[in-house]
Amino acid sequence: MILKRIKLDIQMVGETNCYIIQDENTKETMVIDPGAEPEKICEMLDTLNAKVKYILLTHCHGDHISAVKTIKEKYGGRVLIHIADEPGLKDPKVNLSDYIGLRIY
């Protein structure tokens, strides 16, 4: 198993972490909390020759979901989030994306 941590810079929040877990043999990959800087995350996924199977979100705040759309469009994968947080994915008042100055990609 390969585990990578990517530090993401988010303007009003500071740094946050995104994690990538990959099966070394199959290259099946899970991305956890892709919160910003999609180009940085995509660069690592390309380096790993990732086959994204899952995008796991620990909760719906903007600093954990901002790059989901880009990663899903480029690599596919199933988005996983707790059912109680799902409505917040598209509601800036709940995910605080406007408040922290993030565009939900």
C-alpha cells in the first residue's frame, strides 16, 4: 500500500491535508478530502498512474471538497460521504465555501 499526504494551501484556512491511498499492484486509488489545488492532486495521481476508485470525504466543508469535481471528471471514481453531510456538498451556506473563499470546482 502506498500512502501519500499532500499539503494543500487554502487562503483563509491555512494548510489542510489530502491523502492518497493506493494498491501498489492494481493501482486502484482512494483520494481522501481533496480540498483545493486540484492541479497538485492530479499531478500526484498521474505520477502514481492512479486508477481512482473512490473519493472519500470526511465531511462537506469547502476545505475538504473543493477539488472533487475536477478529480471526478478527470479520473472517475465514486464519491463517498456520510448521508447526513451529502446535502451540504452543493450548499455554500453549509459547506462554507464562500466564507473561506473557495470555488467548488
